[in-house]
Amino acid sequence: MSDTPNTGTPYPIVPLEALAAASRPGVGASLRLLPAAARLAFRGREAAIGPAGAAFGLELPRTACRFAAAGTRAALWLGPDEWILLAPGESPAPLVETLEAALAGLPHALVDVSSRSVGIEVSGPRAAFVLNQGCPLDLALEAFPVGMCTRTVFAKAEIVLRRTATDIFLIDVWRSFAPYIWQLLEEARRGTG
């Protein structure tokens, strides 16, 4: 008999940090927990897009399902007037202050969602295969090229997925779903060698 409480899943509840610490690099694919990041949900119309990008330090992407990056910062296009602004290792408060000053008087919404999500990197020559064990998208390089990002699902959890290199994908997932996603990714990558 297991001491694991019945959570409705076959996986015990294990903190994400413990799962990441126990993970070992694989030949086909590896997982890595990404460092904490400031995450800001930005929504704005035409007049606010340029000032927001300038204040954040990069031009916000205007092409559907694409992201822009400068240094460690990234802006992910999630909808016609919606972006996620990511700044790994940075505190969100100064970013919010800078952006709000640049957007003064312009209709917009800026919400700090830093505590909501965590980032997971899936890398290696079989990274797309691992992700396709729970994600329905065609992740072939021609269909999902470097520079692409989108909202999608992995198993039963919503994620934001982006491809930063041929064999590197980054997942942004709600913190409460992260251990579940991690365990499914670990299970999928065991079959990659």
C-alpha cells in the first residue's frame, strides 16, 4: 500500500525543485528548470505598442505566434493586442514602474504574473518527440520554426511553448501544473535514449 495520497493521478505530489534536482541529462532530450523571471502580461492598442517595447528594451513582435528577444529579455506575441514580457533574473517591480511611466495616458493593461508560472527547457535532438507525447502541435522545424511561440496544451495543462533553437524548446506553465508536466516530460524522454 502506498503512502502517497490519492490525487487522481498516478504521480505522487513532489515539489518541482526536487524533481528538477533528480533529473539527469539524457542523450535524446534533457529537462532543465529555468531561473525565476519577471513575467508581465501586457495588453495594448497601436499607440501603446511602440512605447511599451521601447521601455522594455526590444521591439514587440507584431507577427502572429512569434517572439522577439534581446539579451535575456523576451516578448512573446499571444494575440493581436497581447504579449508576455519575460525578464529572467529580474524583479518585476522596477519593470512595471518603467513601463507604466512610458505608457502614462495610453490605454493599456499591465499585470505582474511572475508568481503564476515557471519555465522549463526541453533540449536535445529528440526534444520535439518528447513534447509531442503530450502536445498536439506539429513540431517539425518547418511547421514550428525557431522564433515561434504559441499557447497550446501539454496533456491536460495549458502551456506557452516557444522554440529558441533547432533543438531547444521553452515551456511556460502555471506553477500548480509544473510538477505534473515535469513528470510527464520525464516519462516521455525515457524513451529517447
